[in-house]
Amino acid sequence: MILVGNHFIRDDEFHTKVELTKDDQFLMAVADGMGGHNRGEIASSDTLNNLHFFFHDLPTGLEPGSFNEMIVDWLESINNYVASKGRADEQFKGMGTTLVALAFYEGEFYSLNCGDSRLYRFRDGQLVQLTTDHSLSNLLGSEKRSSVITNCIGGGCTSSYIDIVRMTDEIKPRDCYMLCSDGLSDMLEDEKISILLNEGNGANELCEAAIAHGGLDNVSCCVIKI
């Protein structure tokens, strides 16, 4: 599931242009659910809806350190909420979701990451992964591929954590950023992603390419052009 501003997107495409001022708050996020089709959808939907409400209810004037603390507090809260659904109803037991986001809060850009969904930057023909996968593959090395993730929201994780990086000084005009689930990054090599972005393709074309290359998992993608 994808969140762009106030728009929730699943099994659809969405385009928008946004002009941000220093006082604005804007959020773009991808949540990749796990635990079976229905349970994964619920975990990702609950997480993005909760994050949307929380983010737009943040007080004004938070310094980066205070912003980080509030996001960490939110993570603990949503992790407990998702886990409590599993304790209350067996059909929701073990459901969880990843989360990757690019947030704009009062003139500052932040990346947020919990799990193995990714944020990339495409600049001057070079594709760079900006987030670190919280996965067994990342711990063992790329030659020992595994679908096991080591951190997520819910999913049995009792001590979830979230990487928060202030990115304001790194973002430049004409940059392109991509949020995606592992259903895209597992199907498309970085070289192929670079070619598609360099040709001006958007999220829909990237998703179609991932599906054409196997489409073994949910494919979610959000392309942001500065």
C-alpha cells in the first residue's frame, strides 16, 4: 500500500504535483504487508492510516531530535497495536508490515525505514540505495539470499526499530527518489531500474517491468521528482 499526502493507493496509479513551503508537512510512504494476503493488507493499511493521522497531528516547531523521538514513540505504539490484533483474533496472528517513507516537516526532509522496503536516489544517471535492508540477506551477504526480514512492524517483532535520517542537505533540484517494496527490487537489478528512470518512466512502468520479470511478490512503487 502507498500513501502520498492524503491519498492511499492500492492496485491503482496516482499522479500529483505539490508545491511545499517551509511550514508544510507532507508524507510519502510504502508499506509492504506480510502474513498472508488478507492479514498483510490489514497490517499495511492500519500502519499507513495510523501514520497519516499521527504525522499530520504533530505539533509545530519540532527540532530534528524531537521529531526523531516522536517517530520512535509512534513506532512503539503502532507495533503494539498491530500485535494486539493478533492476540485478540487468531486470524491476525503474526501479521506485520515493512515501512519506508520520505517525510517533509517544516523545511526538513527525513527518510524513515523499518524492514526491507527501500528508498533510492537517482541523480545524474547514478542509482543509490539510501536505506539499509533489515533482512537476513543483508546480514549474511548478497551471495546468501534469504526472504527473512529481521525487523518490521508487528510480525512477531517485540523490539522493532526505525532508521530516521535527516536528508535536507542532500536533496537537490532534478533529483529523483523512489520508494519501493522488495517485490520490485528483488525482480529488477539496479541497472534495469536506472535505465527505466533515465528514460523518464514512472512508478507504473517500473511496477509493470517487475511483474514482467517474475512478479513473485507484491509490487509497490512511488517515484518522486524534485
